[in-house]
Amino acid sequence: MAKDKKKKEEDKPKRNDFKSFLRKRAPIYLALIAMLVVFVIPEMTKGTLEKSLPELSGENQQAVDILMKYNGPNNDGLTVLQALENKIDEEYPDEKIFDHKETIVDLIVTNVNSEEYQVIFNFKSHKGEMNYDWKINVISEEITSNNSEAKHIIDLVNYYD
């Protein structure tokens, strides 16, 4: 009898525990992967203004860094970069504008003299264009506006509460 019982156990195919484990939980794993693909990956690959800015060399990059990190006389609150992003978000509220193929972010930096640089920021999209023009003193880190749009951004940063 003991031999018959052993033969019966040997005749039955062995269950693979791993396969049964996956079969029971496959819908849960598929749902988790789908949520990852739908919600997490698009947020991680989302374009931003900072990612769209071109790479510059040496002192030109220093002038742009001074401008974009400027956060007013009290050194707290909104930066120029954040103010520009907010302005672009106001103009294009429900669009992923930085991922659009017709969006161009252009940054022109010219050396006016040994300590002053002119930074021109142009944002072009399928709906229009925004132009900002600043002069930056890299020694004193003083920023002056050369057009009304740039002045509005600096005023927004200076008086942000």
C-alpha cells in the first residue's frame, strides 16, 4: 500500500509554486505597472523651462545664473526663473508647452563690457512669442530691465510676498 501511495504521488505532476503565486497576483502586478506607465513616467519626463535653457560657456553661464536665481532684495520668495515659468503657464494653461515641437527657448548672452552682460530671453511657440531683455552686472549682481516685459518680471520678483 505504501508503494501504491508513492506511485500515485509520483504520477501527479508537481505543482510549480512560483507559477501559482504569479497566477493569483498577476492582475495586481499588471495594475501597478499600468499605473506606473500612466501616472509616474509622464511626470518624470515632463519638460520644464530650466531643462529647455541652452547650455552656455563660462561667464555667459554665470550671467544667466545670476539672472535666473535672482529672488529680490530680501533674498526669499520667487525667482526670475519661477516668474518666467508662471508667466508661460498663464499663457498656456492646459498645454504641455515645453513638450510641443514648435516651442523654442532662445537665450542670447552678449558681453557689453568687462562686467556687464546683456541677456535676451525669447520664448516662441505655436501661439506667439515673448521677449525679455536684461542687463546684468556680474560684479555687483545688479539687474536692470531693457524692456517693459522684463521690468514686469523683475517687479514681480522684487515685490513678491
